[in-house]
Amino acid sequence: MSRPYPLLKTPLPGPVAKAIVDRDRAFTSHAYLKEYPLVIARGEGVMVEDVDGNRFLDFMSGIAVSSTGYGHPKVIAAVQDAAARFLHICGSDFYFEGMAALCERLARLAPGSTPKRVFLTNSGTEATEGAIKLARHATRRTAIVAFKGAFHGRTTGALALTSSKARQHSGFGPLLPDVHHVAYPNRYRAAAGTTDAQLVAQSIAEFEGDLFTRHLDPKDVAAIFVEPIQGEGGYLFPPDGFLRALRDLCDRHGILLVFDEIQCGVGRTGTMWACQHEGVEPDIMLTAKGLGSGMPIGAFIARESVDEWQGGAHGSTFGGNPVCCAAALATLDLVENRLMANAARMGERLISGVRKLAERHEVIGDVRGRGLMVGMELVKDRGTKEANPEASRRLVDTAFQHGLLLLGCGKSVVRVAPPLVIDEVDIDRGLDLLGDSLQG
């Protein structure tokens, strides 16, 4: 089935795009990091069109944000209806139905059977900040443990938990004190023959046999923050039993377990939440990115027994904006009704296709994925597994020139995370483009 994308009318970037890029570079903060010169004009489904009329197939969803694709009519209708009624009321101080409905929906959708309470934010970073405050308040403890390679945001508190790239920390210290990091289990880089059970045992031993013995009394630990699938750290999928072992560890020591599902949640892995693949309930869960189909909204969802702070202890002027709540409710309708199942089906096709590419391209050292969250780790040599960041950067850039949008993560991983609306035709076309890009 022929579709009117990808379609490249000009060299990239085209003349109109180049003018906008130059204008942007002249006036925007140096802090902005642009992946490649994509200047979007509009989108539809999994297609992105730039200002010069070039069309691309999107395999990155704006960093897993555009969950329902671009311009989904049900999301657009919900946004337009909400915007026509009122654009803003502060949900920290007043009431409106959309906020009550979204909080109820998220509380009921959250993993586990215990009652939940929901606080709405503008972003994933704000959800992390709120969860840090709540964990410390609920436990009257100060220490936080996170994982090496983690990404939880770039505001000061969240940044202290983030352990993704040194440049994200450079020049900003001192950060939030009493934050500690341990290794995230890595199946691909474990010693040959290591089983999942052994890898889990090694990880828990780093807590019990090292961190809690030499550096930190577990009685001082408020929470352990973990991504059920590590995103910016390299699309790492932990060994089976890891989340359950963390749950048991936290229960032994009275520590709160916080799952950061900002990137891996809202249907991306074929279930509403990635932690549901292991059936583990956290004490607090973070969500954002795909929750609003591109509208800025996030949340932290806590067990009711944890959410024991008083009114005014936390707040947000714009968190839970009425228009964003409407987008989130429409998104959840779509994800629950069809897109979550579609992610599971299309994910099988995508992962199978990428593994076939790995059979033909030695540079692909590992393929790992669940649903529409797939990582390809590129290496210099499959035997040594030495990371190949140059190949990762080259593949992302070459794919852009072929009309395919990708993003890197970790040291040398290319992530594949298309919108959840993708179908077989676009999966197969994307795989063809990926193969062409690997060839140069």
C-alpha cells in the first residue's frame, strides 16, 4: 500500500527550514540541544511534514510523547471543546470536572488494588520533584536511592537523581543532598551465562551487601526511584524478577518504592504500565510524556496511605490545566480501547523486523524491546561489545536523510518508539528505511 510519505522534496534542511534554524540559533538559549534540523509544520498520524513540504515517517514520537500520533481527531476535538469553555483555573485552589475525572481515572488505572491519590503536574520532571517531597514527608527520612543511567528530569531535585550524562550535572552543584546511586542490571553486559535470577541477586546484593552496609543505614532511606524500563540510559529492560525483588527489599526496610513510568507508561509496552508485566505495585508512580498526546501534563500517583500531607503542602498553578486534562482523558480512552493492544501486536512485528536486520548488520550488538519501545545497541565488535556512539549518531542522521525520524539514547543505542497508532504498512516501511540507513 503506497502512502504519501516519506517524501523528500528538497535537500535537508530545505531553504525555509534553514532560515528558521538560523533564526532559532540566533536567539534561543544555548541550553537547547537539537538532534537534527527538523522544522515541523504539521503532522498526521505517524507522518510529520516540515516547512519545506518534506514528509517523514516518525519512529520516535517526539521522545515517546505523541502517543496517539499527530492530530488525532478525538484528542483535537477534546482540546477544542475544553478550550472553547475556559482555558485555565488553578486546580490547586478550585474545582472543575475534568480534573476530578482525570484524577479518578488515573487512580483506578494505577497498578495494584490499594486506593490511590493523584497530583497533576505540568511535566515528568515536576512529577519527580513532587514525589521526592512526598516520600520524604511520608517517611520522615531524607535519603533517596536511584540508579546509574537513570533520567528523572533536570530541575535541581530531579537532576540529583538523574545519572544519565555528566554534562547534565556540570556546573550545577551542589544538588539535592543525600542522594545515592547503584547499578541498573544490564542483561546484555552481564557476564556470559548469567541468569536473570543471578542478575537480580547481584543487584539486591549491591544494596544489602554494600550500600546498606558501608554507606547508608536503610532506616534513613525514604525511597528508591527506578524506571521499570530505563529510558535515556539505553532502553534497558531489567531481568525478570527485578521489580519484585525491589518491592521485597523496600518492604523489609520500610522504604517507599517509586516507579518512574514517564517514558515507558501509557500503553507503550502493550500494557497500561510497564510494571504490570511483573505485577508489582509501587508506592508512588510517575507519569507524563504520552499522557496528553503532546499537551503538557504529568502526574504522581500515590497509595492513599502515603498521601498523608496536608492541604497547601504542595501545589501548582498550571498543573492539571483544563485543556491538558481533556487531552489526557481522550488519550486514555484511545489507549485503553485499542492502542494498548495495537502496541503489543505492532511491537511483535517491529521487534522481529529489527532482529532480522541484526542478522545482516554486525554493528547491531543487541535488540531489546517490549511493545513499541525498542532499543538497538550498536557496537564496534559483537565479541567485545564495545559501545559505538559514532555509529549510533550516524544512523540517526542518515535515517533523517532517508525520511525516518529516530533518536539515540545511552552510550550507543538507537531507540525505536513510534506512535501507538502505527500499523503494519508503516512498520514495514520503517524497517525498510532503517535497513537502507544502516547501509549508509
